[in-house]
Amino acid sequence: MGATREKRWTSLIEARLAALDEEDRLGRDGQSVVALDQQSVGRLSRMDALQSQAMAKATQGRRDRMRRALQLALGRIAEGEFGYCEECGDEIAVARLELDPTARRCVDCAG
């Protein structure tokens, strides 16, 4: 892979990492501890708040997994292995990588 393509993929991945950081910042409030004060929050409202908190934590977990996958993709760029299928060694289609730069297998091997 040429230096221009490496720079392009690195920029794309870094932009996605920055977007995840912004989502983290916005999602912190949803993960905060739910108050136990039954006088200020009704039982159903508390259940809704607990459900929202659980959803926020699950979303954070998804972002953490995606961040790790993107960091691994940056590592593959540095090692010269990015864009090649880890199963068969063929190039992964550019359209597939643009959609998901964390892809490690070509369409044939992923299926």
C-alpha cells in the first residue's frame, strides 16, 4: 500500500475514533447513577431511568469494542497488513473497507 493510501485510511480511522470520543462525551450523563429517592421520582420513572442507564452502558460497550477494532486497524496499517484478508491473503475490496475499516476478511472469507 502506498503512502497516500495509508494516509487516507489513517485519516478515516482517526476521524472515526474522534467521533467515538465525541459520542463518549455526550453519553456520560446517561450512565450516571440513578437516584433512589422515591419521593422525587416515581417507580415507573425510576424503571425508565434504569433502563436508559442500561442502554447507555451497552452503547458505551459497543463504542469501546469499535475503538479497539479501529486501533487494531491502525496497527495493521503500520505493519503493512491493512487491506489484506487474514484468511486468504487477497486484497479486501475498497468499498468494504470504506464501509468498515476494521474488516479483516474479504467478502468470500467472511461469509
